[in-house]
Amino acid sequence: MENAPIRNLSVSVFYDGRWFELRTYANEYRSLMMLIYDKVYIDGFGDCVGMGKCGTCLVEIVKRKYELTDYDRNEDTTLLKSGNTGKDIRLSCQIMIDEFIDGLKVNILG
Ligand code: FES
């Protein structure tokens, strides 16, 4: 596997019928949820501000180049409660902004 870059990371987000190409760098935001919240402006997205409890930051992983780095705050329980158990469905607040996010493509589910 190639080395991941640390700066100038690229994340593609599909929302409201179009792709948003977001640029960031390692640790600019606490999580993917915060990056999306700040740059795409989705109403009601990330209600619990990253505690992994509200389930309003759901994304479907469409494509990734690397294993993503996770926090481990209530994600499995929240996904189970909301009935979202697909392996590519994640809480974006539990995905860190580090070099392994480069090239990630996600679809916003809500
Ligand atoms: S922001 Fe609430 S679960 Fe992610």
C-alpha cells in the first residue's frame, strides 16, 4: 500500500444530488462529521456533536483507499438501535481526520 499524505487530504461527499470535493489536513477537524458539518452545511447533521449517540451523522462509505482510524464511542450500539447494520454504514463522528481519510468517498444518509 502506498504512503498516505498528511496534508492536502481529499474527501468527496455526495449530498442533495451532487458531489462536494472537500480539502483538509490531518487533525484540522476532530472527525469527519465536523468536516462535513463545517463545509457542506447539512441541517440537523451531527446533533450530539460527536458523542456517537444521536445517529444523525450517518454516512455510507462508497470508496476508501485506506483503513480508517476510528474513535470508539457508542457506534455499534447506535447503529444497531437505528437499524443501520450494513458494513459500509458508519457514524461520521467516529471517523478521525488523519492521513488515512485521503481519497474517501461517502454518501450522506442523514
Ligand atoms: S454526531 Fe451524534 S452520532 Fe455522530
